Amino acid sequence: MTTVPAKVLEALTTLEPEGDADTKIAKVVEEALVRRLNHYQYVDRQLQQKYAMTFAQFRDSQTVQQKGYAFDVESDFWEWELAQDGLRTLQRQLSELRRPPDDGR
């Protein structure tokens, strides 16, 4: 078991006043994951609007190649791919975090 330094616990209590240390940490982590998820969802929406297609359509249509590997289009591809990976990862992590603990039965 890891010991949490007193100054970290104090800051944690400022952010999340209710519950024990484990509950506070879980809540703060969940909120951070949700904020990051919201960012990736925003990126996905913006790029879908910009290109009028989903990331899968963008990738499969080889838009980057069609646009002559223009810096902004290739940059959008990598940002969009990162957002897609982030969406999958964070949704899985949030689901795991929100799952009730297994009581060993």
C-alpha cells in the first residue's frame, strides 16, 4: 500500500471534501478522465464538421494523400487519430473505474 503525503491529502480534501482518501482519489481521477474525454469529443466533433465525415471515412478516403500531404491536413489526421484512441481508452477506463468493486465472491 502506498502512503499519500499529508500535503497531497490536504489538497485532495480541498478538491473533494467528502469521503476517505480512496474515495477522494477515485472521484478526482474520474473528473480528470471526464475532462480529457470531453476534450477528445470536442476535437472529434470539430474535425467531423471541418471535413464533413467521420475519422474512419477520412482515413479510408485517403484524404491526406488526396490533399498532397498538406501540413494542416496531415496534422489534423494525427490529432484526430489521437482523439479516437483517447476516446476508446478513456471510455474503457471510466467504465472500469465506475464498476462496483468485486467483493471476491
